[in-house]
Amino acid sequence: MATEPDPAPNPELSEDKVNEARDAWCRAYAHVWADLSKGNYDKDAVQKAADEHWQRSPKSSPVMVATTEFTKATKAAPPPSV
């Protein structure tokens, strides 16, 4: 009795899931930057960085990556004192 092979995954569904995961990852990354910087950050640069980090390591934690990158950035160029 032969079993039928599993149907091929739906590429559209897979792409949608990937896009949803990417969007959620990038939103989390940007949210961490917004919190840590108290809203004083370059949104376009952070979005670009989020996308680049996600492409390199989509399974990494956006919170950990954003926190690390924020810490590096503030050590390199501390924000102005208020």
C-alpha cells in the first residue's frame, strides 16, 4: 500500500509567512530603539538596520540585536545631554 507524498508547500503562503515574520522582527527592533532612545532616533536608519540584521540572522532576537546595536551607537556617539 503506497502512501501519497506530501503536497508541495504553497510558495505564496510561505512568502507571506516570511514577510509577516520579517515585519514583526523589524517592528520589534524599531520599538526597542524607540524605547531606549526615548524617541530620539533616525527612523529611516533604524528601519534599514533592522532589515539588514533580519536578512543576516532572522532567527536572532530583535530585542537583543537592537539593544546591542543601540549600546554600540551610544558609546560611539553619546546623545546630547538634556
